[in-house]
Amino acid sequence: MTAAQPHTAKLIDGKAFALGLRGRVAESVARLKLDHDLTPGLAVVLVGEDPASAVYVRSKHKATVETGMASFEHKLPETTSQEELLSLIHQLNTDPAVHGILVQLPLPKQIDSHAVINAIDPDKDVDGFHVVNVGRLAAGIDGAMVPCTPLGSLMLLKDVHGSLAGMNAVVIGRSNIVGKPMAHLLLQESCTVTIAHSRTRDLPAVVRGADIVVAAVGRPEMVKGDWLKPGATVIDVGINRIAPATPEGKARLVGDVDFAEAVQVAGAITPVPGGVGPMTIACLLRNTVVAACASNGLPAPANLAL
Ligand code: GUN
């Protein structure tokens, strides 16, 4: 007799899925140019010199251009006033070549982020952070712009399961960018949804009841293997940089889930890196095409549907 093989979860390849989505975005862009003389355009605004933000903005620009869309970059100094930033937002709101506006966060402290986000035309708010889009999503109204990271996570879940109806989903983290919109999306898919957070009592027991776990807390390797129901699907939104143990060593990226443990219990799991991360930009591009269609009275392309 041979010993039973250790269980290994299916790896959810977000990198491959994102590549496919970007390909579908590029096809839609080509069709819109050909059939409607419409080039979707995305404006990205970066205020200040934060190095991580600068990297994100560069990646967004490159990805936008690669799909055939127009990319408008606006880099403003760290000392920009709120009035100056609001004036740029108003200009972008009225520019017919701009269909999506993204203001990279965080903003310098003299600027009120809420005021800036809520000054964006909700129909150009491709981040889905404007209160109108938050409300549309919560109310289940068509046409909500949905935040990119939860949207990408949902696409991966639907790719694994098809219907999510009736499943128990636990979202760990209650941020406006991930946790709350993720919970609304899962509710819309007819999951039974729990939002857990730093004050939740006996988190491992709560997570053990979940068919779907979405971890978005920003705490490295917090979710352990014995917290999981065997066969659960795990979406790890965390991206945590672990400093090298020695000066010669390399920094390591880990998620909010202890991958080495979880992979032995879960049914399917996203790796970090290569899971949810690549989906975020792909969904930003997707949202921009959908916004461009809506502003021209066209239906969203079928190949970009959820
Ligand atoms: N900074 C970190 N993540 C995000 C995001 O999803 N959108 C914006 N605008 N800024 C961010």
C-alpha cells in the first residue's frame, strides 16, 4: 500500500485570468474604435512623490496604453492645494476624451480625500469610491462602478464556482476599498455573508464556517490552516512585504493567509503574488471601457460582463 498523497488546493491563477481579461478589454477597445470611432480614455492623477504610488501609476499608464486606450497622466507636486486638485477634477469631469478618472491614494495631508473623490463625476469614477457608487452597489442598482480589487476577487470566485448562491462567505476586513464592497458583491451573488474584523470574537471559529474566505486585513499570514473548513475557497487580498532576515537576503511578499498551511486544507486558493494583485489593474481597464460605453449610450461589451 502506498501512503495517501497530501492534499493540495487548486491554485487560482489570477495572473493568467487577468491577462485574459486584459485581452478582452483590448478586443472591446478595438471594436469601439472601429464601430463607433470611440477611444476610451483614463486619467490618472498622482499628487506628490510617494514611491509606491509612482510605481502603481506607471503600471496603470502602461497597461492602459497596451490595451489601445488613451492614458492621461497628471502629476502634481506634494504642495498642491485642495482647490488646485479640485480644479483639475472639474476639468477632467467635463473633458469628453476622459471616461475614467482615478486619483491615486493616499493624498498629502493638506487635502481632504473624501472631498476629492466625491468631486469626481460618479459615471467617471472607475475606482468606485464615490458615495453615489457606494450607494448604487449597496442598493443593487445597475450601473454601479465597483471597486477594482473586490471586483477582481469576485471574478476569480465565479470562475472557480460558477454560482455562489447559498455559500457561506466570510470577509475579513471592513475597509471601504475592499471589505465592505466585497461583502455587498457576495450578498448580491446570494451568499450568506459575514464581515469579520479586528474586534470579532473567536475569528478562527467564524472562519471555520466559511465556504469562501476573503482575507483583506493587511496582517501577514494571519489566517492559519486550521482556521479553514476543508475544501474552502480562499481569496487572499493581502500584499505584505516581509523584510529580509539578513542584509543580503531578499524581501518576501506574503498574503494575509498562511499559504503553506492553507494550501493543505483549502479546496482552492489564490497565491501571493500572482493571485488577486494582477486582477486590480485589469478591472480598472475593464471599468474604463464600461464607463466609456455608458457615456456614449452603448451597452457594456458582453465579454466584459461579470
Ligand atoms: N492606492 C492603493 N490602492 C488604490 C486603489 O485601488 N485606488 C486608488 N485610487 N488608490 C489606491
